[in-house]
Amino acid sequence: MSAPVTVAITRHLPGGHEEEMTAWLNAGIALAERFPGFLGAGWVRPEVDSPEWHMLYRFADRSALDAWEHSSQRQWWRSSAAGLGVVEARVERRTGIEGWFDAPSSTLLDDDAAAATSSAAPPRYKQAVTIWSAFFPLSLAAALVLGAVAPGLPVVWRTLLTTLVMTPLMVYVVLPRLTAALGWWYAGDPPPWRRGRSA
């Protein structure tokens, strides 16, 4: 089964077209959400006067993403921004478990070119520790609950119920929050409670 795919796009827009850009991005989201497998989308600017516009959209799998990206609706939508002077500076596609650990890319734009730099994912042992830290308490809680509620449940059904509950919790709730909280550890920085003590 194919994994969900998240696409992050950074676009550069000359000043003076903010209202048109906002309407254009929202129109693109409105078109994309009509396609099967669409899971969500949004956009943000780093600052009020920033020329950078970051857009993110997610589809259930690669084929659903391809259907949107090769559709006539998307081609029309992209061509409708020709008069705005929009420049697509960076496109990233992320799938699989390492997407949880990837640091966001920073994009530097100037008049001549756009250059993107991405931080590497943390070492495998840190990824493994993070996953175990999420998996162990969830497994323990599931075992305790099922042991109390259905003590005679066969092991196959117990495992099925446990994985059905734990997988979405791990993917959508626990791991995103845990990796965000441990960002300092992945980057090799001191923990938040020690920062500023030496100042």
C-alpha cells in the first residue's frame, strides 16, 4: 500500500500582488480538494512583507497526487498566475517515516536565482529511540486496556485491535508532537531547560 505524500512548495512573488496571490492559492486548494485522495492543504507567509509564500498539500498516495498534478484543472490554475510574476523556487515531496524527522528546508531567494538548503535527518539511533518512546507506552496502555476489557480475546484479534488503534495514534498524534518536542536533541542543541543559564 502506498504511503501518503506531502508536497511543500515555496513560491516567490514580487510585492504589490498580495490580494491576487491569496485568491490564487485559495482557488488552487478549492480545485485540489475535489480530487480523490486529497487529505488537506494550506499556505503561509513567514512575515507580512515577505516575498515568500509556502504552500503545502497532501494526498493519500502517489497515484492520487499524480492525478492532481497532471490534471487539466491544475494546469489551468497554474497558468492563471502568469501575470503575477510568481516564481516557483522549491518543491519537496515527502513520504515514509523519515518525513517526520526532516528539518524544514530554508530557501534563499535573490534576483538571479533561488537556492535551497536542507538539514539532514537525525541519526538512525535517534529515530529509533523516538519511535520506541512512542511505541512502548502506547503498547503498554493497549495491553492493559484489552487485558481488562477482553481478557480472553485470542492473540490474533488482540493484535489486530491494538495495531488498528495504535497506527493512527502514532502517525497523526504521538510522533508529530514527539519529534517537534525533541527537535533540540536531533539538532544537537542543549535542552530547553538549560538554555540561557550561561548567559
